[in-house]
Amino acid sequence: MKLYPGWKGNLFVFGTFILMILGNFFWQVQKTNKSFREHSLEHSKVLGAVVELIIRNSLMSRTGFETIVGSYLKNSARFIAYLDQIDSFSEPELTAFAGKSGLAGIKIFPNGQRDHITGPKGWLPSFSCLEKNGLTFLSKDHLYVYALPYSEEGFPSQGGCILVGMSSEQTEEINEKISVESLLTVLNQMKGIEFVRFKRAGEDQDTSLQAGTSLIEINGRPVSETRIDIGDRELIVGLEADYFLTRMQMLKKELAVFVSLLGIFGLFSSWWLYRIQQHQLEQTRTFEREMARQREQASLGRVALTITHEMRNPLNAISIGLQRLQLECKDLDDDHRGLVISMREAVKRSDSVITNVQQYAHSFELTHKEIIVSELVESVAVLYQPQCLENGIKIDLQLDKTAMIQGDVNFLGQAFENIIKNAVEAQPDGGVIHISISREERTCLIHFKNPCATLKPEQSDMILKPYFTTKTYGTGLGLAISRKIIEAHFGKIEIDLENDLFSICVRLPFSQNADKEQGY
């Protein structure tokens, strides 16, 4: 017997291996924990520097934009002052000029006694040249207004000036998009950022919160916080550190899965070793049982042969004596003659029982030759045709004429005869027997179907066993002998009972010639 490692030793080896893996894993977790913390802090610093750069660029862009607007309005005011000195504007001309120049309006406070001129009317609320020179933003009116005194351009001045205005709606929209507040709003909505905000320097009362980066916890969640000074304000950036916990959880899950798989494999391999050992023990027991069965069958065969030999001789003598009485005794009355006939039938049945027992106990010596299955089945069916006509039984044949097998024609004929005989005896009040021959790959299928009301479904598994019968007479060896004959031809016999329809399917391998005809 081949030896295998014990399943207990296998479990011990896998358990030790799992403990070693757990130790190495926890060391890796600590190392990864430290690495992730450092990476989180550095990432927060980088993002803080980027935010600082973007905010400063935003402030510079806004200042540059206002410079461009002021320069454009100043140049427009100079050009208007120049034209007005050459030929004074009227209100319609001023309105038309403002429209073509893309200005909200123009207002001229002239030198001398002339009243101020504006175009279009009502574009500017009360606004004096003396209030402020240069560019002014009127947030309530959404206007940029540039005041250009005449004195700046070298014209004689008595306090006169030119006011030029431009709508600030588009510029306000642009400024809104590039404003610090808008940037903070966008940043706070970005994935991975917990918060971004400004605070005045010294606003926090907690002196422990110093500039730099630290790992804090907000509502049970880890956050990497960075503080950067920008002028008189402090930029505070908080990055989500959930990915750190997620990674840790993933590592733990990977460990759990790996250890589980390893444990399952260890248990399975131990179970497999256990099953192999049990299977070997079962094989040994099966072999011992088979040897005991063969010894028992051999003993039974010897006993059966002895009994049949000893019983057949006196039965033959009795049969011959009864036959002589029937032929030679002319003085027998009808009652005694009927008694002799009954005794001869009883002897015949006893001889049939002995023959069946002898056949079942014997091993078969087969003579193989090519057999056309349809011819064999038809020859057997013809034998029972008179009995079927007498009992009102119809035999329906659907045979494949080309199906050929290799086997012993006498034994196979006996097997088919037992099956047909059983079908005839199961229908004493008439019925039908369906016999068909078909092909299935390299197998010839012979189906026998007939109604059977005397057999119960739970008895269908017993009908092929020896000495089982539902009839009042018989040995119950007919189908058992048929099964032994079919299996000796490397075939198989299958029983099915459904809706009182009894079916026997005989599977026999095709001969080599039949395989060639089918292209196998």
C-alpha cells in the first residue's frame, strides 16, 4: 500500500506556515503605515504650494486686468478731449460715438460757460470731476468710470474734465471666476480635498497649530492639514487621508483572503489525504468482499452443479417413466391420463428451474461472430407469435436492418427470449409489445416496451436481481440471466417504469464492420 503523509501532520505544517505569514504581514503593515503617513504629508505640502501659486496668480491677473481697462478708458478720454477741442460734441454725436466705441457713456464737463454734455442720457449717476481722478469702480452701478481732467492734457482748465464709462458686467463675471472665493469654492468641491480656507494671521487661539503639515482627525476621519503664510493671511489646506485607511483595510482584506485560501487549501489537502487513506481502506475492504463473493459464488456454483446433476438424473428417469406410462398403458382412464400429463409438466418445470440455476451459476463461454441484430430479434419474436395471437398481444417492430454486433447468437437469443417472454407473461389480457433498434454513436440500442400493471415503481430496481419475481410461479432468474449475458458481451441493460409502461433498453457495442460503415 502506498503511504501518504498523515492529515494531522499536514494541518500542523500549514498552521505553522500561516503564523509565519501573519508575522511577516504585520511587519509589512507597520512599514507601509509609516510610508503612507510621509507620503500624505508631502502631498499636502505640494498642494498647498500649488494653491498659493494659483491664488497669487489670480490676484496678479485681476490687477493686470484693471490696469488694461483703465488704460483703454484713459486713451478713449484723451481722444474725446482732443476731438472736443477741435469741434464740440453734441449729445447725439456723443451717444453715437459711445455706442461705436463700446462705451457705456461719455460725459463732458467743458471749460467755459457751456453746460456739461452727456450721451446717452442717464448712463451715469451723480458724479463730479472733483470726487476722484483716474479709474473708479462703481459696484452698485456695475460701471468702470475714468475721470480725465483737462489740465492733464495741457488744455486750459477751469475744473473741467471728461468722464468715460464702460460696463463692468463681463469683467465682473471674469473677476468672479478668477477670484479667490471662487477658487476656494472649486477647490473645496474637488475630490480628495477636505477643506481649503484662509484665516487672518493670529486668528487661531490654539498655539499648538503652527505653520507646516500635520495629520489630524475630523469626525473620526484622518485629514492631512497644511498651513502656509500668504502675506497677512494664512492658507489652510486639508486633504482627505481616507485612501490611507482604505489601503490599510485592503491590505487586511488581502491578508484575510490569502490566509483563508491557505487555510482552506490546508484543510482541503488534509481532507484529501484523509479521503485517500479512507479510499484505500475501502478498496481493501471491497477487494476482500469481492474475493469473499467470488469464493462464495464458486462454492455456490459447485453446490448448484452437484444438486442439478443429482436432481436431473432422477427427474429424467421420472420423465421417461411417465412418458412410457402415457404411451404403453392403454388401460388408463382419462383421470389417470390427465394426472400423468400434469406430472410430466411438473417435471418439465422442475427441469427448467434446474437449467436456469445451472446457467446462472455457470460462467459463459461465448463464441463471437457477426450478428445482424434485426434478424436475431425477428427470429425470437416469431417463436412467440402464436402465443401472442392467442392472448391478443400485438408485436410492433421498428428495426434498423443495418445494425450489426459481435457476439454469441445463442446466448443473445436466449437473453432476448427471456425479455420477450417476460413481456408476454405480463399481459395475460392482451396488449402490445414495442421492439425497436436504433443507433447511438458506437452503441446499438434495443428497446423493449410493454404495459405492465403488476410491477410497482419501487420494484423496478429489483427486477434484474436473481430470484425476484411478481408471478405466482417461476424462479425469477430469467432477467437476471439476461443481464449476465448482456454484461458478458460488454453491454448494459437498463430498466424504466413510468405510467405503467415497462421499458427495457439493451445497449451493445457495434462490431468493427458496423463502425466502419458509420465512419467511426
